[in-house]
Amino acid sequence: MGSMVEGGGGAGGDGMKRKRKKREEGMMGSADLLLQWLTLAMVESTNEQLGSLAQAVQEVGESLQQISSTDGGEEEEETEAEDLARELVDKGLLELLPSLLQHSCVEVAIGSAEIVGALAVSSSEINAKVVKARAVLKALTELLLWSTSRRDAGECCLAACHAIMDVAITPLGCSAIRQVPGLHQQLIGQCVLLPVSDAVVVAGELLDQVLVVANMVLHDNIELDFDTSEVLLSLQKLWKMTQHLPSVHGRKPMRLAQLERPLRSIDNWCTPENEHQLAKLIVQLAMQQRVVPPCEEVVTSTHLFGGREGIQLDCFLEEHWESSPLVTTMNLGLLEQLLGNGICLDSPAEFLKAVVYGMAGCPPAFADEVDPRIQYEGLESRLGEPPVYDQDVRLVKSEPGGNSPLEVHYFRNKGTTSFISAEDCVSAYRDGYTVVIRGMQFRFPEIAALSDALATQLGQVTVGANLYLTPPHSQGLVTHFDDHCVFVCQLVGHKQWKIYPPQQWLPRLYTFKALSQNTRNDPVAQYVLCEGDVLYIPRGFLHEAHTSCSSEKLELLDSLQNIGAEFSLHLSLGVEVEPAFEWEGLLHIALRLWSHQRQQQQSMYFTGDDKMEDLCEMLLHVAIRNTGNKTMTFRKAWVPLSSTAKQDLATPEDCSHSELMEEAFSCMLKDVREGADYHEAVKEYEGSLSSLNWLNQLSVGGLQLNYHTNELRAGLVEEAFRQMADGFVQEAAFQASIQEQRNLLRTFRKCRRKLTNAMLALHTYH
């Protein structure tokens, strides 16, 4: 049974006695008598005489809920209730309910909502009939409209919420509720009123239920057609209160006097489930709002290259991108903006408290997903959690150990899914650990804008941002290389860096290999970064960094409060080159477009065997992947036609650049023809398909990835494979492939920006 079975209808001790008496008289369970009584009470009711109607509504509700104990078994009780519900519906109860739900008498309206809930949960058959009664659903949702000036309005709203959830207990009911005209706006409007109301009920069950219903109703909604910015701001204020109050997560509170408008009994309201529902609603609304400022209005990535002794972006792309390290400088305005968050930088302890207190966990999202709703579904179960160790924060330092330093984590015996507090970070920093705060683009709008601008300039989907706070005379990470390019922006203090030759050129994402210390040669570069400096490290280059100070100064630094001048704070911007936006990705796109067009033209090479064509195309994709594993050019990032990412070729320089790109594309096609090994593709087939899932996001559709290797060994497949490879190399379309890749980039970026908006909405109170 639904929620109303447990708590509705005013069925106290007197109600039990009345119910048993009616049963003894043979009246209880009689749909005819109940409807006659209800209809007569409606006709005779006046503003002065409403008791009979309220009692009749209550009797119908109690009869449906069947909450008293009887001589019959539980199964018999449920069958009797279902039969009664069916009779009442068949004999016209649904036609009476809209008027009852809209009645001015609070008791009648609440009781009628309970009747709707009881009917909806009695059986899927009755639920379907309730769903078809659109007038009932509309009247039910109108109970959500209330104001604090109306007597018992909160109870009406609460009853409506319960009934809506009861109707939504089936997929059909859930879908119908979501389609009720105006329901989204009514629920969202309630979310503005509730956090600032003084009604006692608001601080308790009503707020819980409105959040639950709103999340349910909005769950599959892609776009809202009304402005929700005021609601989002109201909910963010409430979220700010919950994040600075005591909770079961062990987070330390701030003084209640510091809060703008503390909600009555909010400390009792702050349970993990309520915080979770609040975070879910904030995220759903924020995914439809612009929280990230337009990058041109805040910062642009050219600030990373155009400061004092800077370098032009075009020059950087030509001479250093993915090939050699470089030190340049930030524009001073950018440095001020990144540090202008009102956070104390004089004391590392105060800095950590300001950043980590109230920080929400940012669960990882799907990298190859373009549907925001699917992204949301992957996140929703963990929204509102505190920061998680290794996901949001890492505490690490290097210690001597044998032939090479060892990387030690502060929580040596603690699981990587454990929550972490600001106190943990301060203690670890005091013990010489570097504090790494991950996902800064999800926590500060200025950093989000910088990351977005840099991704735009470099033709990639997104740029991650991590913050590193390193104590004096310390090293955090041991010598290592990254599978992404890094821009190190020194914000406070200084840090010494050593860059070594790459152990692996242009490593792909998520393909880490064990680091062999024996292969480390002399550094190719050494730098001391000062405030405002930017160090670019291409992916694959080994590197290490540490702070240092004299022994005399160390003697003076005998307390955490004295540590200031020698610590280092830097922001690391990581540019992940995703598979779709490598040069190899362009080849996969070209193959998918070419294959789709050929199939549309009824295949030039095969005789209508779609399965054979699919198998050969998948094998050719795997062969291209294998060639890319051996050929560094394939793994290079695809860069826009110009640094301004123009969509059309408008200048001679752009045209010349396009010609060079097309020539490079032709050379790689030749590499495919020469390196496409059928037997190697069959061998690597199953292990390579997961890396090609992103092809499903193309406008022409993806691959049919449901064949097994035993289907690939037919005698004709190898010959068909070679014919397909030859045809593709001769006919692949460069310009069409570029346009498809651009469209895919825009689609990915749109989805990723929604995700950033969602996470920022839980952090913009800093």
C-alpha cells in the first residue's frame, strides 16, 4: 500500500470503533451505500454544515484503506479492499473527486486526496483508471497551490504530495503525473515558498515530500519552459544552511548567527536523505541554467599565453603543443580573478577550512555520454554526499624507500570511498602531505570559465582543474607521467620542477603502464615557478616537483600558523584528449560516414549481407585502432582549423591550413591501408570495442556491437574486409568528417557544461 495507508484519514481509536460498527451493520464495504451517503452529503452541505460531508469522505477513505484488524487474513483484506475500490470507481467515485478535491473545506480536500492515494495503490488496474481521470489529477495538483495565509494549507499540500506519489507508484501513473499541465511550475513555485516560511510543518514532512515529488516529476524532463533562477537561488540558500550545520557526516558547523535566515528546526531536518533530495533538485534545475559565466565575460585562455614574456596561442600550438615543455606567464588580471574568492591565503589551515568545509562530493560522470538525463542518472544516487577520499581529495607525499621514493597516502588503512573532512586535510598538511583538491572546475565559477575557455581554444571537450597545496620542504607525487597535457598555474609561493624525457609518447587516456625508474634520464628542463608563472607539460613527459627552504627557516616554522611564505599553491589544468578528438578519431568518423552512405546506396561491394558489412566495418575500426597504437601521428590531438575555431574558411591562412590538414588526412589513410591487418584485428576485436562506444553518438548512428569472434572466421570475411579497406581509403570524405567531428564536439561540450553547471550550483555559496 502507499504512503497514505500508513498515516492518513484520521483513523484513531474512535474511527476503529465506528468502522467495526459499520461492518457489523453490513454497511462497510458497500460501494452503493458509501456513494449514496457521499452524494447526499455533497448536496446537503453548506458553509455552516460541512461535518456530514467531511465524515462521509472519511468513511470512504477508511473503507478503502482497510487498516483495522479483522477476523480475516491479510490476503483476504487486500482482496476485499481491491474489490471495493473497483466497485467505487465503476459506480462513479472518480467523477465526484474533482469537486471534492477543490472543496473549500480543508478536511474534505485532505480526505479526498487520501481517497485518490488509496485507489491508486489498491491495484494496477485501478491505478490505470485513476490515471485516465485527468480532471482528478489536475484537481489533485491544484492542492499544491498554497500560501501561508490559508488555514491548514500546508496539510493540503502534504496530502496532495502523498497522493501524487501513490499515483506514481506505477510507470503509467508516473508518466501521467509528469504530463499534468502546469505541475512542474506549481512544484517549483512551492520550492521558493518553503525554505523561507515560518509554518511549523514546513520545516518537517512537507518540505521532504515536496522535494521528493519535485525530483520525481522533473526526472525525465529535458527542458523547462519557464524561468527557475529564483527557485534555484532559494534552494541554494537552504543548501548553504544544511552544509554548515551538524550532521551525521561529521562535518563541523559554523555559528548559526552567520546564516542569513536559519530555517526553524533545520537542524532536525538535516538528515542524509533530506540533503540528498535537496541536492538532487538543485542539480536538476541547474542543468537547465547557465551557472558557468560565459568565458569571454570572465577570462579567456589566451591569458595563459599572453602575459609578460608570453607566447601567442598559434605559436604555442605549432612549436610546443604535445611535443615540448614551456614556461610562460598568466595575465595579472587572471591571477587576481582566480585568487579573488575572498579566501584567506596567508594561512594554509584557514585556506583548507574555507575550501573544504561545505564542499560536496562530485561523483565521476560518463565521458562518452551526450544525454544529460543519462548523466544525471549516473550521478543521482550519490548527490549531496560530502567529499570522498581519492575522488575529491587526495593526501599524498613522497618518502625515501629503497632505490626510489615511495608515494605514501595519509589514509594508509582507509578505504578510498571514505568521506574526508577539512580537519583531515589540515592534519595531513601539518604532517607534510600535499593536499590535492580535485574537480575545482566544479567548485569555483572563475576556474570553470578558465577551463571552458582553454578547452574551446584547444578543440577538446573539457579541461579538469586540480588544486595542489604543498608544505615547505616537501614533495607530493613521486616522479610520474600523465595521460593528459597539463598547465601548471603557480598561484602562491614557488615550486621547483624537473621534466624528464617521455617514457611513452602521447599515451592514450586510461592506458597507464608501470613506471620503470631505470628509464629515467637526465632532466630535459628544470624550472622554478613563481607566482603568475605557467608551466606546460605534454602528456607522457615524466616530471616531479617539490618545495624547499633552508634549515634555518625550518626551525622558525614551529607552528602551522607560521607556515606561509614557503608553501606552494598551484592550479593544475588537465587537458584530456578524448578518443573522438584525436586524429585517429577523425578516421573512425570518416569510416562510419562512408560505411553509412554506402549502405544507403545499397552496397557496392556486398550482396545485401548486412551482417557481413557490419562485421567488416567493426574489424576495420579495430584495425585503425591497432594502427594508432603503433603510429604516434594517429594519437595526436585534433586542433581546430585556427586558434579562433572558425566554422567557415574565411581567410587565405585558413584555407592553407585546411589544405595541410587534408594532406595529413590522406597520409593517414595510406597508413591504414598498409597497416590494416585482418588477423590482428580479429585477435584484438573484443578488447577494442569498448573504446569505440563514442561512435554511437554520431548523427548517422553507431555500430552493432553484438557479434562474437566465432562469427568472424568465415572464409569470406577476410576478402570482404580487404575490399572495404580499399574502398574506404579511396573514397573517405575529409570535409564531411571534419563537420561531423565539430558537431560531435559541440554535443559533448553542451552535455559536459550542463554537468559543470549542476556541480557548481552546489558550491557557489563559497
